[in-house]
Amino acid sequence: MAYAATANSSLPQAAPGVLALQRAMVWLAGASSAIVFIEPSPYELVTLTAAVIFFATGVRMRLALMPLLLALVVLNIGYSIGAIQLLDRPEIATWIATSWYMAVTVLFFAMVVSEDTEARLDMLRRGLIVGGMIASLAAIGGYFHLVPGGYDLLTLYGRARGTFKDPNVLGAFLILPALFSLQSVVSDPFGKSFRNTIAFGIMSLAILLAFSRAAWGGLIITAAFMLALMVLTSRSQAERSRIIVMALVAAILAVALVAILLSFDTIAEMFKQRASFDQSYDEGRFGRFGRHILGAQMALDLPFGIGPLQFRNYFPEDTHNSYLNAFMSGGWISGVTYPALVFVTVITGFRYIFLPVPWQRTYLAIFAAFLGTVGESFIIDTDHWRHFWMMLGAMWGMYAAAAHYRAAFDPALTAEAAVRAS
């Protein structure tokens, strides 16, 4: 409460009803992010509505977010220049419009999270868990034929996709809400921990049934990274001991769940097929990694790129590399700006890990999931993943809020630094 009174003293005080409405919209944005198999999706409609409500009821642009705004504008200018000769094609125009819209959502979440940070992040966390459960139950129900006609709608090529178009995106999306649930499992009182154990198990099962190797590895690596950070940032030995013990119990139960599932022949066969590193689309001169090398060579000779969605006209498939895709779609402008934005965000993220802000636990989960997606972007196209841009915006919002928090509570900071952080 001291933070709210001190760090946010310069902010206009919203009426309780307005504050409740704003927080509810943040929750709804998180929950709706799980339903994106139609366009425009509920997520687009909710974020647009939320933006209107926030701008009508009060939200401001912090100076600390200006570099983010500049990078997003330059990135999409590069994309737009690369698409000039192709805008007569509906799919290209839609791609460009989506890219600009994703940029708007990044800025929106950054501005929203930078104020009333702890409460809004809690609502976003709750919404994402609800959304994760909706997507997971749909995926599991479809895969096991529990929903009439659901197998054809909720699966793709024998893999669960739930409320997403692609199983890979389902698996990637579920990592963050699964991490939120895992945090509760290892640190909250028994009742809440037990409920989240069930939620974590359901989401983990959906990730498994998506048969996405990147999601499998992503969940394991990001969970281990997040738990390690939780141990390092814990304020007592008892808390650290509980996290370690509960993490070990969770790992044992996860292994047992996988062993049970692999006793089903259809699941075991698909698991063996997907777990293999000997995939035909990864190998050869025009395989996934071969395309990366050839595409990088092309990028050096094409300052304006080849335009969005054009890589498939030169090679058998898309880039499956977001950093290469930035070069191909938007030339050198986007090709330099996109990785710069992503990796500046990552580097800045490490700086705030040990800052004891009230929302530190949520920060660790979002940072771990964001870092996992950054790594995954080397082998898959994440450019238009809604949850990736949501995390990016939330990260910058937390940076701005943390800088303001430090300015309010660290007497060593000068008045000039406090002004820059506001």
C-alpha cells in the first residue's frame, strides 16, 4: 500500500467503479486470448473495447515507453515498405494490418500494466489461467472424442489444437498460464495449491497432446528457470525449501502422467514420431535449417526484403524463424529493428529479476515464458502470436512501473532519474 501511495501519487485517482471496470477488462483480455481460431477473434474485439475504455477513463503514456513506441513504428514501417508492391493482395493487406494492430496491443498492455501494476497483473494472471483452462479442456475433449464432432474441429493431423488454429500455438500459449499455476502449486496454501495442481495437470496434458516439441521443451525449460529464480529471490529458507520440495513432487507426478499416457498405443506412436529429431522437413538443403542459411544469404542482398508471405514462393515452406522473417518481410529496417526490440527487452528483463517489487512473482513467470518464446522464435514464426505481443507489452509496462517504484523508494536515485522513469 505504501507503493500505491508514494510511487503513484502523481496519478489521477480513479473512482472505485472505474478502477473495477479497468481491472475487469484486463481479466477479460487475458481470458479471451485463448480463443483465436476465428478472425476477428474475441481477443481482438476485447482488446479494442478495453483500449477504448481505458483511454476514456484514464491511461497515460510514460516517457519510459517511448523507445518501445519508436521501435514498433519503425518495425511496421519496414513491413509496410516491403509490402507496397503487394498490397493489392488481400492476404498481404491483412498481414500488414495485423502487424500494426499487434503493435497497438503491445503499447496498450505496456501503458495499462505501468499503472495499478500489482492489481492489473493479478487480473491478467487470473484471466490467462481461465483462458488456459478453456483452451486445454477444448483440446483434451476434442482429442479424446469427448465433444460430439469435436475431433475434427479441435484437432489437426491427430494433434490437439483446442481453440487455436495450430497445435504449436496452443502449446506455446499454455506455457504462461501453466507457469502461473505451477507458482501457486509450490508456494500457496494447501487449498489454492491443490486447485492449481489440477489446473497445471490439465494444461500440461493439453501441451503433451499438442505434440509440439518446442512446447514440450519450452514448458520444462521455462518452469525450471522460473523455479530457480523463485528460489534465488525467496525471502526465507522455509520458502526456498518448500519450492524445491514441491517442484520435485510436481516433476515426479508429471513423469508418472506421461508414463500412463504412453501406455495408449495411439499416443505412444504419435509421441515417438514427434519426439524424433529426424524430421524430413528439418533436413536437407531446403529443410528448415537449410532455408535459414539460404534466406540469410538472400537478406544481405535485399535491403527492402521480398515482402510478407513471399518466402514460400522461393522455398518449399515459410521461414520458421521470426528473425529471418523480419528481414524477408520488411528488409533491413525491420530485420534490424525486430531482433533489437526483442533482445533489448530480454537484457532489460534480467536487470529487474532481483528488484523486490510487489509483483515480483508474476514478473518471473512472464519473463520466463517470454524468454522461452524468444528462443522458440529461432525455429518457428511467432510474429503474429497474440500472447507473445501481450507478454512483450506487459514486460515493458513492468519495467516502467519498476523504475517508478525504485524512484519512489530508493533515496539514492536523483530527482532527475525519477522524472525519467515517470
